Amino acid sequence: SGGQAQRIGVARAMATDPPVMLMDEPFGAIDPINREVLQDEFLKIQSQVKKTIVFVTHDIHEAIKMGDKIALLDVGRLVQFGTPEELLTNPKNQFVKDFVGADRALKRLDLLKVKDAMLENPVHCHDTDDVGSVVRAMQEKKLNFLLVNDPQDRLKGYVTLRDIYDQSGKAGDFTKPMTLTVRPQQNLKDALSKMLTFDLGIVVAVDDDGKLMGVLNTTTLARVVGETYDEHGGRWGKIMAGGKIL
């Protein structure tokens, strides 16, 4: 298949251990699903071998995903050279703006990680806490639900105020499992996709050991997505109520 042939071609090129590699649209003839798989595999290999690679592509999404630096050419002339973040946040001229697209704020979600937008140290209780104290804490903070950790601060799930109100026992007795979580190192695009797919207003971030790291909600995501370039002031701001940029 084309995907297997591309894998073999990349493996052969890297097996010779060259100091610098030139790859001219290596994934251009692959279907989107296999292309993404190959890109991810290649990035994993690159993180280990740390080769200098000149990667040629006409796909801005691929350039943003694969490149540490991007050189944007127009009829053989270098228009802008910088990190993907720099091209998205500070395009040099109209050609660069048109090339990266009007949705460049959304494209930044590929660059940003969950840890960049999550709220750290979220309010939580432990499964050994008495439900009476948990209810009082939730009422004080005006919460309808509360995350529950075990004694090692690994996420156990959550409790709702309705389930534990006027009850006795421990929080762990009423804890519901959290079926969907994300990792702090995941990109925001993947996290947003999960939130939209499962119609969630909040998603919890845990590390590889299941320890609670933070929460990501629609407010923090909207703030990140809402970042836009101020055409007149030449600076970054956040879209606030009324479309004003502050």
C-alpha cells in the first residue's frame, strides 16, 4: 500500500544516518487518515534521533504540525521565517495571512497543550471525607458537583450535590466514575474535539498515573480560541464583550 511504501522510504532514508535530511512532500500521496498516523510516527522517531530535516510541503496544517521553524516562500522568495506560533500570531504581510488562513486562531489549538489552558489545583475532596463536610464545602462554593480523589490524589470520579444531600457516609460511597479524561500534554484541538463529541462543558486532566492535574472548561477554551491579532495596534488581545480587543 502507499502508506507502507512511505514507511519503508522514510525508514531507508533515516537508516543511512545522514546529518541533514531533505524530505519533499513525503506524505503528499497518502490518504488523510494514514497521513496523520505517519506524521505522528515520524514525530516520535524525530524526538529520539533529533535529525535536522528540511521538510517541504504545501499544506499549512502539516507545516504547523511538523515544523519547529517554517520558511514560507512565494515564487522563490522568502517571505517569512519563524516558528509556527510566530506565523500564526504575527503574519508579516497579506500573503502570509492568506496562506495561514482566516482561522489561524483555531490552528493555534494544534500548538497549544491542555496544560497551557487548564485550571490547575481544582477544588476537590477525598473519598474518605464525610459527606456532611463535602456538602457544606459545595454549598459554600456554590458547586453542583465536586471531583473526588483517593488519598494519593488520583482521580476517583465525582459526586453531585443532589446525590449526597441529606445523606450519611463517605464521599467515596457516592462517587461516580469520570469516564472521559485528557492528559496535560495533549493538544487543545484533541481536547476540544472530545468535549464537542461528548457534549461536555468541562473535561478533567490527569497524568499517566491518574493523578488529578487540572480541569479544562469552555470558558478557558473560548479565551484561547478568542485570541486574535489586532490589525491596527500590532499586538495580541482577547475578544471581549462587544467585540472589543483589550
